[in-house]
Amino acid sequence: MANEKRSRKSKDLRYFFLNGELHKKLHVNKSSDVITAWNYDQAKRVGYSLSDAKKNLQQAYTINEAASLLNRHRNRILEYIEKGFITKPKMTYTLDSKKKPVKYLMSEDDVMLVREFLSTLHRGRPRKDGLITSKNVPTKQELRAKIKNEVVLYQQTSDGEFIPVWKQPEW
């Protein structure tokens, strides 16, 4: 046990979005049901009820994580941000007096908006009928399943194509 490396949990609350604002977890006191966090938008320390925050928070994703969810390379996502096709994600900074920028973080809503944009892009030569053919863009349901770490079940048709089959989550 002592030699095993500790891996970061998938539900770690290091960074999160609450009420559309980016936060960094500073301290959690489960017995008092309090989470203390740094609010990057207001540039101050804030405290919340842990149970309320867990109900309403959204996971924060780096550009690499968002690109992986969307089946794209991180450079494509950065290119769309530079060109203004995607709104610029929120930036974290050091919590000292210098406030040097560290990294971009996107909320679950931001990732869904990027998916909407990607679904409007056509891949390849333009079609004569003007229809859009997007490639490898996950559906809304597939993306939500990836974000919520749910299982996606696929069934193979007689043609050999795999289609997603959705099942009600069991509680």
C-alpha cells in the first residue's frame, strides 16, 4: 500500500463552477458542512454549505479534458477560441500578489456549447445540397453520459453499425 501511487479521483473538487463563477477549493469541513473556496470572478475567499454546493456545482474541465470529451485535438479547440467561434474560457491565476495566469477552465455548459458549435461544422468538400456532415461529434446524450460518468450501451445492427441504446439510470 505504501508504494502505490495515489491517483486523483474523477470527482475531485479541486476546481468547480458554481452559479457560473469559477472556484478553487481551499478547505472542506464535512462535519460542519462547509466548503471554503477562492472565487476567481470576485477575487475573494467565499464559504458555502457543502451539501448545497455539491447539488449545484459543475465540474471544471481543462482544454485537454474538454477536447477529449469532444473527440478533438486540443489545438482545434484553442484555434476556435482564437478565431472567436467559441467564447474564451475562464482563466485561473496564482493566488499570490502577482496573479500570473495559469490555465483555462471550462464548465459543463461551456463544453455543451462547444459541442453545439462542432455540430454545425461540415467536414470535407461542400455538398451540392448544402447539408452538413459532421464527423466524430458526440451526441448530446453521449456527451452528458461522458460528463456524468454514466455507462453508454451500444447495440450492433444487422449492417454492422453500432447505435447507442439508452437506459434509465437505476438509483
